[in-house]
Amino acid sequence: MVGILGLLWSLVTFPFKSKTRLEVKVLALRHQVNVLQRRAPKRLSVEYYNQGRTRLALGKDSPIARPVETEGYIVAHRVLGDIHHRYARL
């Protein structure tokens, strides 16, 4: 008898627990999205798209071309909050 009452009780309370769990998951996901939005750059840099980003139509060159560097070691420069990198030689 106790087992049946416990089963009925769990069936009655199960939808409420799942709704609460879903609300907690939604709050956690909203928090993660807010954190990621704060860390992401607010606006994409026009300089990056004109000077650093290569395009296939231009023969894998950028619209504002840079001279070819052949000597020195390669260094990565952070662009757009470390989302992209521009490589140059020193």
C-alpha cells in the first residue's frame, strides 16, 4: 500500500519537478549566453575585413595588400578579441 501511495505521489509531483528543472536549465543557459556576449567583441572591425582577411576572388589576398615578408620568425597578432589571428614576420 505504501509503495502504491509513493508511486501515485511521484506521478503527481513529477511534472512540477520537471518544470522546475527546466526553469533552472533555462536560467543557466541564459547566464552562459550573457557571459559569452560580454566577452565577444561588440562590433566587427572594418580594418580586419579590409586589411587582414583574405579572399579567394583576389587570389587569397586582402583588398588592401601587404608586402610579402620573407625573413624573420612568424608571430601571431590577436585580432577581434583573440577570435582571429594575423600572422606577420619580425
